[in-house]
Amino acid sequence: MDKQPQKISVVEKVGYSLGDLAANLVFQTLVTYLTYFYTDIYGLKAEDASVITLTVGLIAGFSFNPLIGALADRTSSRWGKFRPWILFTAVPLGIAALLAFSTPHFSYQGKMIYAAVTYSLLLLLYASNNLPYAALSGVITGDMGERNSISSYRFVAVMFAQFFVQVFMLPIILYVGHGDKAQGIETVMTWLAVIGSIMLLITFFTTKERIIPKPEQKSSLKEDLKDLFQNRPWIIMLTVTAFIFITLAMKGGSYVYYFNNYVDERALKSFISPITAFFNSAGMNFFGEDPKSAGFGLFNAGGIVMMIVGITFSKKLADRFGKRDTFIASLFISTLFVLAFIFYPPKAVGIMFLSQVLHGFFYGISTPLLWAMIADVADYSEWKNNRRATAIIFSAMMVGLKVGLSIGSSLVALIIGKYGYISVHGNEQVIQPETVAAGAKMLVSIFPSIPFFIACGLLLFYKINKKMEVQIEKDLAERRK
């Protein structure tokens, strides 16, 4: 290993975090709007949308990510292993995102094919960009305290992307499209593609790879895979990642149905009217006259703001108690506030918003720790096997992410369809069956709570606690001298 300083400047931390801000303009759009886009804008049946998101997502997860991980670990250039991938995928990723959310006028069968092809292309480019980006966090520094700091910067950026997508995107889509959701989403995605590509280029130019494996540490793909499947912390984190993203996709993709079909419109309008009046007086009148889209955005806003607050506590708590114990406690408490939604009647808007902000705070504490723990798993593998394979470890985690996202998104479409949801084409007005409200309620409470609780249980068997973190960091620092 080289002997470069392991402390990271604020400029580099901010530059690195912009890469996740850019990626999450895509990712949060997939989590929040993909199912809604397919059923209510593009006009696919809920069952067909479920098949596309599940099939394409699983194929992408089990093929694209291991392939990209193996290639990235074996990349050698004057820019390092992972930074070139960020550079060369920055613009294509933006183009793929725009194509995936476009609405060409094809036959129904043509729409199915177009959706499957463009979603596949988007997931391939997302893996090619975000997997090396994630692995980069494991080689920027070997200092675990600095890693916690980088993760905090990174996930504040994630929260900003999530804030825009979940709070402002739907009202802006309606505003710029003058009520035409198809035109609106294409306009918004065009701007996001441009902005995201610029941010990824900034990440490339402001970061540096400092942990460089020695030539004698090179290994075959077979050895890397053998190390993986003998790495118990990796197996646990892979499974935890899948369960977490099942919940995130299910919960995030269900809120739009929850507000459109369950929450009482009159009670919602009464609750949010002072807030929308404030925005309108400030000249930000894109919330328009639709209380459901405005309420949906403001509901998400409360949760995201409190996530950002929670993130600020993450590093201190992790430094004191260790990442694992902090993660378990914060994830468990946050899940209780998700489960609570099963008890709220349609008019209990205030308590809905309160539960959302409390969930956001406690979940925010855990948010930076997931990827920091995965970087620790890469250190654990090097510590145990004397070989470092950062990207393939992160690629395996991305398999968990894609599997979770695919299962969660497909479950939203499948479950809402089972409750009788009628897909909408364009700006059609459809009266949904009363059963849809019950389905939407279950999708934001009982169903997403289960994977989170399972993840908490699995983390009890993750053995890299605070004591082991310190030992691994100390031993690796000695080897790298």
C-alpha cells in the first residue's frame, strides 16, 4: 500500500458526496415514482408493471453487478480503479434516465418492450456508475473515523436528492407540464440528466484513490468469490441490504397511492393550508391547487428534514457505540413509527405527519452506517485473507440493493393490483374501488415493517462491533506502512 495521508479535506468530501446526490436523483425517482409512472402516466397494467420491475431488476442485480464489480477491481489506469468508471458513465447515465421516463406512442405491446429495454439500460448504467462510486469510498482512506465522516457528508447529499424528488418533483411535474404528467416528467428528467452528469464529473475531478493493493495481493475471480462466501459479515450485510431496500422501495412507492386513495382530502387540505400559503407568499406556487400532491410532498419533506438531522448524530453515536449497535437501535425504533400507520384513520393527518418525522429522525441515524459498514467488510476481508477486493464486495451489496428494489417495487404494483387498483392512462379520471384504500394503508405500515424488523434481527449476528473495528484498523495500518 502507498503511504499517502488518510485525512480527507472538506473539498474532497463534498466533491465525493455530489456523486451520490447525482445518483440519487435517479435512484430516488425509481423508488418513489417508477410504479406510479408505469401505472398512472405510461398506462401499463399494475400486474405488467410488477413483472417488468421484478424480472428486469433481478436479472440486472444478479448479472450486471457482479460483472461490473469484477471488471472494476481489475481496472488499472492513471486515474485509479474506480474513478474512470464515474467519468465515462456520467453522461450516458443521464441519457438512460431520460429514456426510461419518456412516453413514446407505441402499441401496448410496444410499450411493454420499450419499458423493459430502457429500464434494463438504466440499471446497467446505474451499476456501472454507482458501484465503482460506492467502492471508491473504501479506497479514499483507510481511516475508519474519516469513513464515518465521508458517509455523513455523502448521505446529507442523498437527503437533498431525496428531498427534491419526494417533495417537489410531483408538483413540479404537474406545474411544468401544465397538468400533462407525461410532458412534465420528461421536462424534469431532462434537467436532472444535465445536472446529475455535471455533479458526477465534479466527483471525478475532486477525489483521489489512496489505498492501492500491492501487486502480490492480486487474486483471481475464483479466489475473490471464495473469500466472499467465507466472509460471514458480508453474507449478513448482503441480506440486510436486500431487506432494507425492499422496505424503502415498498414504502417509498406506496405513499403516492396512500395520499391519493386513503388520506381524507378535506382534513389534509386543512392541515397543510398554512404551509402552502407560506410557500405561495414566497413566490413558490408550484404546489398548485391539488392538496393531495402538495400533502404528499410536504409529508415527505418532514421526514427528509428529520433524516438530515438524524444523520448529524450518526458519526458521534457510531464512534462511541460502534456502527453495528447504533444501526440496530436506530433501525428498530424507526420501524415502530412505520408500523404505527396501521392504526391511523383517514382524517388523522397530524399524527401521520408526526410519525413520519419521528421515523425520519431515527432512520436518518442509520442511513450513513450501511455503506460505511460495507467498507468495513472490505477491510475485514483484507485483514482476514491478506487480499483486498473492494469492488466485488460492494458489487455484492449492490446485488442486495437491486434485489431489494426490484422485489419492493414489484410488490407495490402487485399488492395494489390485488386490492383492485385500476391503472390510469394519461389524464383519465378513474374512481378506484374502496378496497384500494385498505391496500394503500397496508403498503405503508404492516408490509414494509416486516423486512426492517428482520434486518434488525440479522444484524445481531454481525460480529464487527466497536472492539473489532479498532483492531482491524490498527492491524491494517501496520501492514500498510
